[in-house]
Amino acid sequence: MIEIKHLYKSFEDKEVLHDINAEFENGKTNLIIGQSGSGKTVLMKNIVGLLDPTKGEILYDGRDFVTMSKNEKVMLRREMGMIFQSAALFDSISVLENVMFPLDMFSPMNYRERVRRAQDCLDRVNLIEAQNKFPGEISGGMQKRVAIARAIALNPKYLFCDEPNSGLDPKTSLVIDDLLHSITVEYNTTTIINTHDMNSVMGIGENIIFIYKGTAAWTGNKNQIMTSTNQKLNDFIFASDLFKKVKEEEMKDKKER
């Protein structure tokens, strides 16, 4: 579990995050949602240590990341897997070598063991047949799956995903969502996904935090979100005609019951 306690972040005199409190649970897909500029990306960067908070605690299973020494932070980062918005694969090496990269950096395994582990991860995301191809030879959706395979290569306890469905078609996005959810359950990871994709919210949103102007304005799950009375959340969720119709149908069904 990752716990955020009274987290603040300012850049010079501009406060971007204000008194954020949140819990991200093991074995669940935890989503951070919000409009562009709401502070959700800054929150993610604070959690993974790319930014230092102005004030507050970030607890990884009770260990405060903020007060750790440099060496302790390095050790903790070995327990993290990260999936970037652009997949961030190395174009000049093969798919297999991309997945092996964190193993080459941090694993005590010998070469043969590293190859086997990378192949197991590719098999887990149904891409073993692409192991000898280069990233430029596969689709964007396949690249995201390679990024997931690389992220789980070291059996991370914590998995962070920044807009994993960005640039993907709806069908491929569903594949990525299902894959992230199944891996989260299988490995009992603490998975945090930064997204504005409402299909992801309604599909795998087991624990959701809605950020509005730097504050944690609402928390709940995909079932509770449809009946929320939080106006700011409703304005965000039901901005599209599709979700407005879903909301209207749900309210109509309630009245009829």
C-alpha cells in the first residue's frame, strides 16, 4: 500500500497540490483522474520521486519516501515498475533487449536467466513472437504491451502508469486496461494509473482519486462514481454526451424502482 498524508507541492509562490490525502491499495487498479492542469501529473511525479514535495509524507508500506536517504531511495526504486505515456522504448535494440534492460541493470541473474525472464514477461503480454523485432516494426498498442512487459520484469511491488492508453484506439485501450488489471491481481501489485480515459475509469477503476485544482476532491470506485453528488466530478465525468446519457438512464431506473 502507498499512503499520501497531507501532501503539498509549490513551485516558487504557486501552490499546485494542497493537503492531498490518499491511499492506494495492493492488488487493485488505483486511478488518479482530473482535468489537464489539475495537478494529477505533479502528484504522480511526487509519488515516484521525480519531484520533492514541499511538505507531507509518502509512505510505501509504512516507509516514508520523503525522508529516506539517497541510497534508500535507490533501493526502493528497484521495487517500482513504470510505464510512460510514449512507451519510451529504445528504437535501436530489439523488443527482447528492451524488456531485458532493467534486468541487465539491476538483476543478479546470469545472461541465460535474464533472457528467460524477459521471454516469460513477453509471453505474459502475448508478444513472444515479436521478441526479435524492433519497436519501429510493431504497432503502438504492441509497443505499450512491450512497455508493460519491461515494467514487470523485476517483479515490482509498485507499478506506475502515466496515461497508458494515450494515442491508442478504443479496442486496443481495452486490451491494455485488461492486461494492467490482470497483472495487478496476479502479482498483488500496488498499481497507480494516471488517466483521463473514462472507459478506463468505468472498466478498471477499483479505487479512484479525483484531483481538482490541486486538491483531492473525491475518492471512490467505478460504481460509486455514477451516483456521485460532487458537482465538480460530475462536470468532469459527464462532459461527453455518452456519459450524460448513462447518468440519465441510471437516475431514471432509480425513480422507476
